[in-house]
Amino acid sequence: MKKIAIIGGGNIGGRYVESLLNSDSEYILYIVDTSTQALIALQDKFGERENVVYLSDIKELPVHLEVVAITTTSGVRREVVERLLDYVDVNYLILEKPLFCDLGDYEVIRALLEKKHVKAWVNCTRRECESYQKFKNQLKEENFEFILSGSNWGLGCNAIHYLDLICFLAGTDNLEVNVDGLYKTILDSKRKPYKEILGTITGSAGRCVHFSLTAHGRDEIPVSIMVKTPSKTFFINEARQLLSVWEDGLCASANFKLPYTSQTMGRIIGKIIETGNCQLAEYSESTVIHKVLQVPLTDFFEKMGGKKGICPIS
């Protein structure tokens, strides 16, 4: 029976657990968290199961694991990866985003993954979403603009999701980012001690000749996405699961399903176990996208009085 581990038993880790428990695959699941309270909360939610083991230390894990998902916050992720691979032989690794706070961590972990022969992906799940895969085909090879706007959707922690999506749709990691449109205000994140930001991030990526990602701090403005090509204009409402297409003055609508993490990760992990692959961005590609965003964000936080070399987003 395959052995899987989730390191980090918070909200995101709990969604992984839920998805795995609802999947058809047979496995032994190890859940690791240093917080006894977090482990108890998961046990209360999911109950006692013969194939689920709760642990408080990485050292208690088996010596070999097929797949490990690290769902901790970004500030401790490097340390967790290093400790894990020091004690355990891992075939495949899934890392939550944003990856790290310190730019130097990217190369350290790249070298470690190569040394340990571990294949790793970063969980920006829209690449695995069938609706976005079909949407990519609708764009064909046309240039496009991508405009996202809404209130309080977590520009800092979630921008990487949409930059990854833009690169996926454009078929490139040749990304350019400008953060001059950010408000000169730093907010406390719901994940202490991390921070959040408001304003607009702009740039381009190959056939995506322009994008803008805007988070407003006022009112309750629903998040909306507009993708415009020379021939069509698409409006995507992920919350309502709706795609509207305007062409030649006519509008057509269709369902646009975006499953939750709790509905997708069991399938993705099962695919990795079965085939050794999935459609998430591999670590090397995601690193490029992360760093193009993180370099100017780190500079932004430094100018706002933050710690040198650190991007406090998670």
C-alpha cells in the first residue's frame, strides 16, 4: 500500500486530507504537525481511520514515502523540506505556494531536490482544471490581455496563482512584472506574522501582451476576470462558475467549473502515483514565475521598512 504524507495540518493541509479521504485510492496517510491542537482538530473533523496516522515530528515518518505535500507557511518551508529529505526517501513532492520568503531558498532547495532525485511540483491548481484547459484551447494562438479585479482577494498570497495561470494560457514562463501600482500600505495577513498588499500588479508574458491584477481595499467588489483577444472577449466568474463569451456583438454563456482543493488533490496525487506526472508546474518552472514576482515585491517591502531580502507573504 502506498504511503503519503501531509506536512502542515492547518486549513490548506486539511483540504488535502479531505480530498484524499474522499478518493478511491488505497494508501496510508501520515499527517504531521508540531501543533497538538491542529492534529486534534483534524481528528475531530475526520474521525479515527485505520489508514490515517497523526504525528508531531517528521522523524516519526516511515523511511520511504511515495508522495509528500508540504502545506506549511512559506517562512518555514525551506527548513521543512530540508528536514524531510534528511530523514525520508521521497519519490514525489508537492509544495504549496508562495514557495519561500527568502530568495536564496529557491536555489538551495533546487540543489537539494536534484541531489535527492525528488520530482517536485507547486500547487497552482488552475493548470489541472479542465475548464481552464478547454479555455486555453479557445484562445488558440491569439495574443490576449488578462484583467482581474476585485476586493480583498489576497493579492500578495494569490497573485502567483494567476501569474501561473497566465503563463499556462500563454505557453511561456517569459514573464515581466511591475509593482509600481501597489498602494503604499501594508496590511496584516490572516496568517500571522505575514503581510498582505493592495493595489495593482501589471506586466506581460509572451502572447499575454498585458495583464493587470487589482485588489481593492474598499467595498465588496466581486472578483472578475476579463480576457480579451482581437476576435473575442471572455468574462470568467470563478465564484459563480460562469464563462461568458462576446463575439460580433453576441454573447454566449457556459458553465465554468473550478473545483476546490478539497475536490482535486486526491485526484492529482493519485495521478502522480499512477503515472509519475501531473499538469501542475514543476518546481523549476514555478521558481522562475515566483522569482519574477518576488524580486520587485521584496524591494517594495524593503522600501516600506521591512527586513532586507525578505518577502513576508504566505
